[in-house]
Amino acid sequence: MSTRSSTDASQPYEGYRTRGRFGSLDGLRFLCIAAVLWHHSPVLGTIADPAIILLRGFLGVDFFFVLSGFLITTLLLREERRDGSFSLAGFYIRRARRILPVYFFVVALAAGWFILVKGETRYLQALPAYIFFLANFLTEPIPLLAPTWSLAVEEQYYLVWPLLLMILPRPAILPVLAGLIVINVMGIMGGFAPLGIRAFDWGPFTFALPNATYAPILIGSVLAILMQNPGAFATLYRLFGHRWSAPVLLALVALLAAILPADLRGLPNLALHLTMAAALASLTLREDNGLAPLLQWRPLARVGETSYGIYLYHLITLHVANLVLGRLGVDSVWIIAIVYALLSVAVAEISFRTLEAWFRPSKPRAHQARLSRHPQPEPPEPPE
């Protein structure tokens, strides 16, 4: 790497290291949750022979995974740089306060409705999967709780990754991450079947790697580690640090979603996730990226800020919208879709201001002063 390129990137690198919040990421969350809302919209089922990109709103969850891996790892590495090490207890407490209140509220709401009110007791056997975050292996999830599979993936990542980051020698981290990504992709492609390693059933569970699972969140972690290194940051800045990089790379994500084969498992998914990571880099390398005016627009950013709640509540609000509007004689899928999306946003906003606010820790003045001297990125919204 030339001296000139390293010098050119030194000022952006220092800005990146001390940046307390990545301004475009709430807007990115908006795009991700909008894709998920579209994916479950009743409109989609009425389109005859839809373009394949219209069927891929689920990729919003994949992008959430990449984003979460990046932010979680960045947070841990910055705490380690500031204090000499990061606190596992502090990490788990922060994650529990952010994730568990809404998660268990929604699980109790849906499980109570189907098991206690509707009397569908067959779902009792599924409850341990939600308590212990194993919903990604359930063969028959409780209705309205299907999105919790991604929360299970997140929690499994939270349980293992900080421990690995703490105990592994620093030169081993990237090779271990690369190895885990390869194992994940090979497992999805059936690469271990010749060794006799196959999916198996156990009670209500099927233990398998049916889709993207852990690779995108691990790729986000790789990006975070690279961006903490001055030399790697300089290379990434040279590649993706142009103002036009962000719109071009996000357009490339959309293009891949439109042209890749119907079965994304394996290498097509890997290509998508790597492109998502490049797009994420372009949004965080510089605050004045080409999409910043759009992604930092307050209405979009606010929806992104509450996207965790939107993700957990949206199937419930879709159910309510269908039920209420059906009784009112409204059968327009577009009206139902609009009401369901607005209701999801409204319920998540109320939850953010009440239930979630009660569990967010207040920050004393001394802590605020320390943050002003050593700013860190905001904890990420999990995907959901």
C-alpha cells in the first residue's frame, strides 16, 4: 500500500474511530424493514408472475444480519481499545435490556392467543424453543412468531462470538471467521453429506442449516475488524470511500437480487452478503456519502430506529388489519397493506416510548462525559 493512500485515509480513519454514531444506518434499517413489510404484504400474493426481485423482501433480514455483526463487533472492539478489554457481563446486560422485553412480550401475546384463547395446545411443545432461542430450528412455529427465527440466530451469535473474540489471539480472529463462513456455506450446499453429517429431527426441532443463517452476521463481523485496522481501512476507503459508492453498491445489491437464480442458497447468497458488506462500508466510511441526505432524513431514520419493534409486531398488526378491515367489508389488498404498515410503525413507536424505554438504562453525567471523550457507535437494532 502506498504512503500516499495511507496518508489520504488517515483523516477519515480518525474520524471513523471517534464517530459516536453512523448517521446513515437508521435509514438503512428503514430500507431493510420496508423490504420485510413488503415481503409479508397481501399485495404480493395478487401479482401475477411477479419479477423475482419482488419476491426477495426477505433479504432485508440478511442485510440486518450484516449490519448487526458489524455494529456488535465494532462496539466490542472500541470498548476493548478504550478500557483494555470489554466486559462480557456488560455486553449481555445491554443486549438483554434491548432485546428481551419486547421479544418476550410478543411471544407471550402470540402464544397466549393461540394456546390459551384458541385452545391450540399442540403449540405448547414449541414454547421452550422461544424461551431458549431455538426458534430457527422449529418445524412448526407458533403463528405470528415466524420472524423470531432470526432473533434466535442473533442470540446464538451473541452467546458465542464475544467469547471467541475475547479468547482468540488477534491474528487468529479473521481466519476463524473465514473458516466459520466457509463451513456455513458448505453446510447449506450439502458439502458435509458425504461425511455423514446431515440434518436430523428431535421432537419439534429439525437441526439443519436451511438458508443464510450465520454467514451474513459473521461477514459483518469481518468488516468491523477490517475497519478497525488502519491499513485495511485505507484499502476499504480507496475502494468504497467515494461519495458515489453508496448508491452504486446499494443498486448492485438490488441488481443481484433481480438476476441471481431462484435458489440463493450457497454461493449466490455469499455474493449478495459480500456486496451488502461493501455497501455498508460505503455508508460508514464517510458520513457525507451519496445517500446521506436520503438515509438521514428524519422520518425515514425514525422508522429505522424503531425497526426492531416493527419487525416483531408486524405479523400481529397484519393479522389485526386483516381481521378488522375484513369485518368492515374492506377487501382492497392495497388498503390492507397500507393500514398494516402504518399500524406496525405506530405500535412499534408506542412500544419504543413505553415498554422499551422502561428498560433502557439512564446514563449518568460521568458516563456521558466519558462518551463525549471516547464516543462509541450506538448499539445496533437486531434483525429481527
